[in-house]
Amino acid sequence: MSLTVQQVLSRFPGWQIIDMSGGWVAMRINFVPRVSGLSNVRCGETLEELAENLHAEIRNQKSRQPAVGR
């Protein structure tokens, strides 16, 4: 089953998704600083690929957050 733009937006709040010729682009609504090691823009040829790339970005973001309660 193919993903829709609405499904990707609901899974990844905080991102704006744009249909570009030849693929898809996601841009953070609130940019992160360059030194954060995170991306403000992620791309994919299909919505499925874009969703995989956004999922990887979220995993990267979570790994950079300090652990609470330590």
C-alpha cells in the first residue's frame, strides 16, 4: 500500500512536505542549528523513501537528547 502525504504528515509532525518534480522534500517547520548534527531538510524519491529518511532523522534526534532522570 502506498503512503499518502497526509499519512506521512501525521507520522512526522513538525515537518512540511513538498512534492518536487522527481521526488519529495520534507523541511522542518522549526529549523535546528547547524551544529546540532540534525537535518533541516530530508528528501526521498517516493513518499515511502521519505518516510524512511524521516524515521532515521527522528532516531538520530532521539539519540542526541540527554537522558532524563540520570
